[in-house]
Amino acid sequence: MTCYSAFDKSGRGIEDYYWHINLALEEWRKLKPYYWGWVSRMFDGVDAVEIAILFHDLGKLGKAYIGAYKDRKLPLHLRRASRRHELISAYWAYKVLPQPLNYYVAAAVALHHEPILLGAYAGALGERRIQISTIYAMLRAVELGLGCRPECVDPRVKQALDLWERGEISPDLVADAFRDVVAFLSAGPSSEVRRKRALVGGLLHLLVIADSRAAMKGRGGGGTKLARLSYQAEPV
């Protein structure tokens, strides 16, 4: 079955899911010689960027995301909420990765479209931040099942897909995961909290650059401003 990471306005798939993932991994390989020293030191030799890329769009395989493009009768606020795949992607990273790596990857994945995420959840309600209660309410309103399963070779992603196929996801489980991530990133003395959040920020930066460049290449067009400027600001 062909799964997609992007759809046009008519609901037609325009980018193969794993094509996008592989393009993002390719962009990370270009950046890796310059950033691997930091990543390796901060994550004990684990390629946290590669793992974040493998998980960052997993939520796009869900029925909610696919349905938001296929079902034109769905109310606008539910379409906007359903397209926010980052929350589901982050949940599976949290669920299957070992601690503490799961906290960092889940946080980076959840934030990799932060302005859009804020617009869909907080901005729509006139808030300046996302509340766990808001996430919970939105999750209860959409279908959380797996909608498309591509062939998978990475054992961590396969584990997530297996669990998803068995239905091991619910609004409560996702909300609890986010509470745990927030608690982890907020616990400890101020210096430790700053260190944790700096790790998320560094990981997030590299994920966003790789993802933005991959989307520009895979979907055509001029790409986002961030993707275009990254070729001037980042090593190639």
C-alpha cells in the first residue's frame, strides 16, 4: 500500500511517505559531518537526529490525518486539529524509545511545526500556549486509528506501527505522555532544566532543517522561507 506524507487540496497523495523520510535522512547526512560531534556527545553516541526524522511524520499515517484531506465534510476546526500529526508522532517516539532519549525526541518531534501547532490548538481559542486539557479535548474529537501501513525496515518504527495496529493509543495515553515529557523537561535545578531544553532545541533545529529541505525537494515549488535560507546559513 502506498502511504503519503502530503496531499493536494483535492485529497490526492502527492508525496510518498518514505520518499520524504529518505530525503530528510539524506539532508541530515549532508549536515552530519558538521554537527555529529555535538549530537554524539549530547546523546551518548546515539544518532538522535536520524531517530527524530524516522518518527517525525509517523502521525501522517493515522486515519485522522488522512481523513482531514479526504473528508471535505469534516468541520474546519476538526480538519485543522486532525492535520496536526506531530502529537501522534511524538507519542510513538515516547512510547517505544528508551529513556531519556524518548523525552528529547518526543519533544523535538512535537515542536517541529510549532507555529502551525499553536495556531491549530491555542491560537484558535485565543490562548498563547497549549494546555494539556486542550490537547485531550482535540484528541477525543478525532479518529486515532492507523490508516495506512507502509513497509518498514526500522525495528523501532515497526514496533510503533505494530502497537498502533493493535490499538494501543487513546486520548488518555497521549495526554499522559505529554504530561510526562513536560515534567521531565521541567524537573531539577535551573541549570539542569536549561541543559535539557537546550538539547531539545539543538535536536529540533536539525530536524526542522532536514524536514524543510526534504519537503522542498519532494513536493516541488519554492519551498518554505526557512528551507531556502537554510542553504545560505547551513553547511551543504
